[in-house]
Amino acid sequence: MLIPAIRTIVLALSQSPDGKGKKPFALTVTPLWLGTEHQRQRLAGVAIALFTLVLPSPAPAQAPQNPVLQIGVVQRFGEDADETLVIEPLSGDTLTLQFKSGDTLETLTTNQVVLETAPRSLPAPTLQERVVLSTHRSFESAEDSAHQWQQRGIETEIAQPDNWQVWGKRAVYSTPLVRRLLLEDLQAAGYDQVFLDSNLAATVPQATFVTNGFRYNRSIVSITTANQRVRVVRREGPADSTRLYGGNLRLQPNAYGTYTLVNRVPIETYCGGWCPMRLGWGTPHHH
């Protein structure tokens, strides 16, 4: 007597092709008539050929749930040598500073840090130069212009020394000769608004910070707190301005030979402080 048998081993679950449900991840043997030895040998090849292995789809990469924004909250720090920034934690918290001394990463804990800049003389005057492709009132128009220049084969970068500008990318057009050849080619093609912005600098701003009675000359310093809240007092001229920021801070060089204080803040923290301020504190919450 021949006895039909179906054997199925369910190993896991995987997403169905239409994405609307689950289906078994299964290894299936089709009906195999267990009869005489001749029949079993004849059907063995058929049974093996009909094994079906359904592999699970790889899980899609998950986007960060609360990405961190980097926002320049103090721009071109160092243009005014008298400007200082006093940074403090909230009551009961401390600041943690991290910076490099050579190849060594140093960490300090303090209750206050004062950021300053001072002119540093260069061994020889340095040429600071860029090819300015266009000037704009808004970032959006500068970005659109940058895309148009890129379509013409010109590598670009967007900067804001005063108004928004599109520059020939300095890492590409990195020598005076290459910059002048680019300028000549563009002007010969009819782009009369393109010009060369040149400055011979004898000094550059050097960032320093003072904490715990010591002064450190460092161009990059990270400032963090345990509760992700930090107070910045900006002293320039006769009046001080005080702002409270969520997240952490980082002082770093910028494209203009000065420095930018960057606020690294999770987007939920940023929106929680920025949106009510812009939309009004009475704006209803939507969940």
C-alpha cells in the first residue's frame, strides 16, 4: 500500500511580496509516495527538485529617529577682536571641554569658559583669494545659481561673507594661476559678473579660551553638558546678549578665516524651542 506524505518545516516568517502580510519561510517536500524501493528511487529526484526555499527580505535601513542638526549660532567670530563669548551650564551642571593637544585628546571639566580671539601674525603675508561667480540676497537663489554653474562644469561652494555668494570651489581652483585662467575663460564666454576677490593678510584671528585660570590657544573645542542645556553670553560693544541653547556646542574654523560657534542639537529639541517661539506659545499641539 502506498501512503502519501507531505513534510513541511516552517523556519521563520518573511514579508510577502506585496508587503501587506506575512507568509511562512518554509522548506517544503511535495507529496512523496512511499511505496516500493523502485518507486522511491524514481521519485527521489523529483522530490529533491521540488524543494522550495523562500528567503526573508533584508530589513530596510532605519533612518535616525531624532537626527542631530548643526546650526551656526555665532557666525564669523573673530572679525571683532573685542568680542567674547561666555559659556556656562545651568545650575547644578558642569561643562565638559574636549580639544586636541598635538595628537592627544584632552578633556576638562569646568563651570565656565570664555572664548576670545586675538590677531596672530603670519611669518609672511598670505594671499586669500577666491573666484566669485555670483552674489545673492538669499541662500535659495545662491543654491540655484550653484547648480547652474555645476551644469556648466564649474565646481562650486556657497559662502556668506556678507551677502550670499557662489565661489569657484577653492579645493579645485587652488592656485593663483588656475583661478586666473578660470576667470579669463568665464569672462571671455560673456560672464562679466564673475570677479576675483583678493586680500593679502598679514595676521589671522587665533581662537583662545580661558577656563580654570588657564588660557589655551585652540581652533577647535567641543563643549557638552550632562543635561544638554548651555547658556551663551555674547559680549560685543556696550550691551550683552544671553541665549540658552539645547544640545551641545563646538567652536570651529569657517570659510572666511574666522570661527563659527556651532550648536549640535537633536531636531526634536530644536523644534520644541524654535517652533513655539516662531508660531506663538498659544499654538495648539497636534499629536
